[in-house]
Amino acid sequence: MASLIYLDTHVVAWIHASALERLSPDALRRLEGAEEIRISPMVRLELQYLYEIGRVTGPAGPVVDALRASLGLRVCDIPFPVVVRAAEAETWTRDPFDRIIVAQAALARAPLVTKDRTLHDHYDRATW
């Protein structure tokens, strides 16, 4: 099977900002070695929210487009009703972003590159 990874929102933001020093050595290795890099559509929406509240400098569309061109990043296309059904089982958080991002990676049985300790505590394929 091809090497597939999913990226959490903060990882996408750091890569786009050329802040690779914020990534762990293992995260960098996974990124460099991945044959396919995906994000949940919720990552795109969370990036837009972060832009709207001034936490990142650009809207989601151009960020995702730039990483599509430079990394081959893809937005996952697992049907949303399937993802929501999987997210219903992620009862450890009330955060809809985290629930859907984790559910999407879990459906693909793929690692999720994230620094978020809570995600590590609840998703056995979370990696940093």
C-alpha cells in the first residue's frame, strides 16, 4: 500500500508558513517519505476560521492550493455522511474539527501527523 499520511491543521499552517523547524524530525521524515498527503475538508474549514480570527495570515483556499502545487496535497474525498458516522464514535471531545479530522484519518487507516497531545491520547495512529 502506498505511504499515506493525513495532516492536522497546525501542521498545514506551519508548512505553508515555511516554519518547518516547528515540525518534529519524525514528522519531517513522514512528510518527505509520503507518497500521498491528505487533509480532511475540516482542516480547510479550520484554516479559514483561523484566518477570520487573525491567527493565520491567509485564507484557506490559497493555502491549500499552494500546498497542492508544492506537495501534491489532496483534500480527502471520503463521503461526508460516512465521515460523520465515524465521528459520532469519537466521543472523547466536543470539538467538531478534531472529531472529523480524526475520523477521516481513521477511515483511511492512516497516520495523522499532529502535535496535539489530546489527539495522541485518543487516536493510536497519531504521530509526531
